[in-house]
Amino acid sequence: MTGRNTHLEITRDQGHSAVRRVVLPLLVFASTIVAAGCFQQATVGEAGTSRNAAPAVVAGQPRSAGLAQDDPLLSMSALGGTPTTAVLASSVRVLPDGNVQATPLDVAPGAVVSTTITRWVKTTVATTLWSGSNTDAAAFTDLPQGSLFRAVGPDANGRSPVYYVGDGMLRRAGNGWVDARLIETVEAPAPGQVPAVDADASQPMPIWVQAHRATKLWSGPDDKAVTLTDLPQWTFLKVDGLERGGRILVNYAGDYASRQPGIGWVDSTSVGPAGDPGRWVTNHRATTIWSGTDDRAMRFSELPQWTKLRIVDGAVDAARMQVEFFGDGVTRAPGTAWIARADVGPITPPVPLPAVTAVTAAQAASATTLESRTFASGNDFINAVGEAAQRSYKSSGVPASVTVAQAILESDWGRSRLSRQGNNLFGIKALGSASGPAGVVTLATWEHLAGGDVVVQAPFKAYFTLEQSIDDHGTFFTRNRRYAAALAMAGDARAFASAIQDAGYATDPSYASKLISLMDRYNLYRFDG
């Protein structure tokens, strides 16, 4: 009977022997795979990342979806590429203790109103900076009356999470919690007014960090957090702008195998600044790199299997993608070329990163260098923005005085993370397929919804210069019909400020009055002439 049910005609004894030789090893192998799968599933379930889990990429097998600029698993660069719709752009609620929920928050399109405006507060009496919101939190330092902070999140247990700029002497800058009853909202200090604020704004702000040693990615910043995954040494992580309890909120791209992508917290002592590693692929079989995408393209070179290649942002074709090739130091010269998308798969950035040739570096600098501006005083900032606002007024009709006031209010006098990383003075988001001239900056931002305060991953436009940001600000008003009534009264800056608020520009009921106050105090109307 056994022989009749098999494809091979074998005797009963031979059949039993064959079954033992073939089936038993397969059973052992299958059991191992099942056990490993159960272990991984249990780990993912505990970490709470199954909703954002990405499929593993098996070496040697092409992905079912072609790799491209808009592949969410490869959209890692902070200043380049297009907005993502997976991990980097998903909404996550931050619980009172700082832990990130596993389930993304469902937000209807247009329901989120960004609060990119920096809120400054100061102590009304001498008080204490605490390590947390709970009663058992440790005291960080005693604070004198008038100490300045940036508010960084919603209140919890009667305390407000803040970033302390330090006093420039013994008290160092850092995150903490203060009694919400003992602080009051104040106007943002202009450059040159508070040395500690200026010193803090001049500190380098790395977009990327790299793990100096093997460490853990946590679900939150406190001792209640669970381990999401173990990170190998030299892992690249993108900073998302929040620091609390000695941990930094970061975005991890996964390893395209067992470690899943997502956001989490890493110990600040385990990481250090790193350059943007870019997005990397490798060819899972020997292939060819070409000079272009069509039939007339020249064959540049034959690449051996597992060559490491960096994706050139913005260069996408249905069948091929442009990559940066670093040469082999012998016969194959470095340069950019096109490769079949079906022949490559994603990899984590190699360590160390391949050296870039002098020519490639010069070309990259001329194409993608972001202007970095610092301002010695409030007048310095006002004059720089005012001149660009006057030029923008000629094409947009937006009063220059309003533009300058909005830049002061929304960029914190050019000190905000968004303005420093992407020259974005007005918090203009990268919606849909739109991106700025310099790409996109994805930041964790504190925003208001009907159900409460949340921290969301939001993509914002990046600009090479402040002037580009100001020009796009004018275009923002001219291309949105809701501001037609405001533009009709652009001859009256105060009326314009009130009209854009009435049209839904900001949910803050005092937004227009704040703009008018700034225009009056600094006589910004002089730019409208």
C-alpha cells in the first residue's frame, strides 16, 4: 500500500528506510523553524511592534515590490527623499510616562494641527527640576526664579515636561519636569538677550547617531519600558528630537531580517553623533550597471555579487534605480550608474561607510549643501527675514510684516529644530508627494487633537536656504483658496493677520494678536513700504 501511494516504486523495507532518511531530518528542521518563529513572534508581541512589522528580506531573493524612492523600508534619510507612509509618518500616542503605544493612533486626514510654535516658560518662584512626573522622581537641581524652559509635552501629575537651557555656569542643559503651578508662559527671547539660550541653540544638533556598543532599543524612557530589540554595535539611528530620562527617541530602520523597524528609545550614553549614512542596497546576484535607463544606455561594468551600493535620491525608473558605486580600488572606478531594481535588495548601512572620492564629494556639496544661518541679535534675524519677505511680497502679495512676525513666532527666532535642520521657518508640512527643494525633515512633534495631546511623526519640507522657505510661504497663501479673502485685504497687515486666523491657519485663538503684537513692538510695518 505504501508503495502504491508513492511516486517512486520502492519496496516496503526500502520505503521505510527512505522515509527515515528523508522525513526525520525534515521534521527536525521544521521543528526548529517553528520554534524559532514562535520565539520571534513572542518577542515581537512583548515589544508591541507587530503592527509595524516589516517582512524579512531573504538574501538572494528579490522583493515582491520593486525598490524605489518611495519604498518605506528604505526611506531613512532625514534630508532627502519623499515623505514615507509607514513607520516614519505613522501617528503614535505618547503615554504619560513616555512609553510609545504599539497601536498607531487613527487620525483622520486634516484632523491634526501642528504645534510647531515653541512655547517658552519660566519659573515664577525658586523651584526644583525633577527627573519625572511621579512623586518618587529624583531631584535634578534647584532652580532660581526666572529660569527659562522650552515646553516639550503635555502635563502629567501636576508637572510639565520641559527642556532646561541651563544657566551657562553650574546648571547644565537637559530635560526634566517642573511643577506646572510654578511656571508661566513668556515670549520667546530674541537672539542676544539670554546667553544660555543662545549657547544652547549654537550646540550641534546631529540628525543621526550611531551606537558605540551593542545596546537595546526600548519602548519608553523609564524603568517600566520593555526591550523592543537588541541593537548591534555601530547601528545607525535617526534622532527624532525627544530626550527624556537619559534616553533619546530614535527611528530604527531594522536590519531587513529579524529586527523590525520602528521608533523607540536608546540610552544616550550608548550613542554618539554620526553622519547621514544614506540608503543602501546590495545586488543578490552578479549584474550590470548602466549609464542610463533606456536601450541606448552604455554598459559601464559588471558588478560581482553582494556589492554595496548607495541609492541616489530622486533617481527612479520603472526598471532601474540610480546608485552610487564606490569602485573596487583596482579596475572598477567609482561613480554613479543605473542598476536593475530586480537585482538588488536593502541592507543596513555598512560600517565603516565607504570613502567618497573627492570629485563625488564636491559634486554632492554643490547639489545638496544646506545653508546654516546664525543670528547675533533679534534685529539681525528681523533684517535678514525682512529683506527676503519684501522680495516675496512682490509675487505673493503677502504683507512682509506678517511674514516676519510669523517667522519669529513659528521658528523661535530661527532656533527651532525644524529651521536649523531644514531652513523651514513656518512649519510647512510635506503632504502627499510634495517635498521641499532639499527633501523632507521627519520630526516627532507635539500636536493637539480632539482626544488630547499626542506626539506624531510628521514630515516637513526642507529648504536649502531661508529665502526658499519664505518664497514657499508666500506660495502657500496664493495657492490655497481659503486665504483669498485675506489676500484681498493685504494692504492692511493687521487685518490680514486676523483674516488668516479666521480662515483656519492656526487654532490658537490669540494667534493673530500675537502677530500684531510682534509687528507693533518691532515696527515690522517698515518692510511693507
